[in-house]
Amino acid sequence: MTTLKAATIRADDASDKAGVKLTPKRRNVFTLLLASDTPLSAYELAEQCKEQFGQSIPPMSIYRMLDFLTENNLAHKLASANKFVSCAHSTCNHTHQVPQFLLCEQCHQVKEIGIQKEIFAALKISVEQAGFVLTQSQLELKCLCTDCAQAIAQ
């Protein structure tokens, strides 16, 4: 089964569980996120929907679709960029580690990896010792991908 097909099947399942319909427009937004190598804003998604599917969708409607996708672990919002990526695990049906996003400052590629439980527990303890309560566990780290780092080094 192709990754896209598996991901859309999972999106259909998430829609059924949430009691909502995965409309063609929601499916198209999800497909665009899956196909993109870089994070996309609601405005970029609206433009791509118009170009690729001939659908004119206001960005506010795109935001509601993105809310659905993020609430059902099919996409993630990158707070530092105010953009969205598909979940690297959108074809899986099991739970994963806390997401950590590596964002290339040069080419804007994003890679999702999991934080090991021990590392996350240590981070949480550190936050609590500083007198704070963790409200969101997602981490975003600015990096250079291997290709960009090599290009800069040359």
C-alpha cells in the first residue's frame, strides 16, 4: 500500500472517530501537506488548492481544516514558523514518542523525530524545577540539514 493511500485511510478513520466527514477539501489539504518537503502556511495551502485542484478556499477555512488534522494527529503546527507539516506517523496506528522537529534554516526542510522517554522526562523535571508547568511537549530545533551544512562548508 502506498504511503499516500495509507495516510488517507488513517485520515478517514480519524474522521469517522471524530464524527466528522473527511471532505474532499480536507483530503486535498492533507494530500498537499503529505506531498510537501517543507512546512506550509494556510495561505500557501489555499494557493496550492487553487493551483492543483481548482478550488478557491479562504485561508480561514484552511485553518479549520488544519485544526482537524492536528487534533487527529495527522499534521503538526510548527509554532516557530506558523506553518504546518503532515505527521511523519500518519500511516501508523500506534502511539509514538513526543515529536521533535529539526528545521533546516537554509532549505526549510523539516524532519520529525521522537524524543526518547528518558530525555523527555529529564526535560520535564528541569522545567518543573525552574518553577514552571509544561503545557506543550513539542520541540522545534533550528538546524542545517546535511546537504546545506556541506554546501556552506565548501
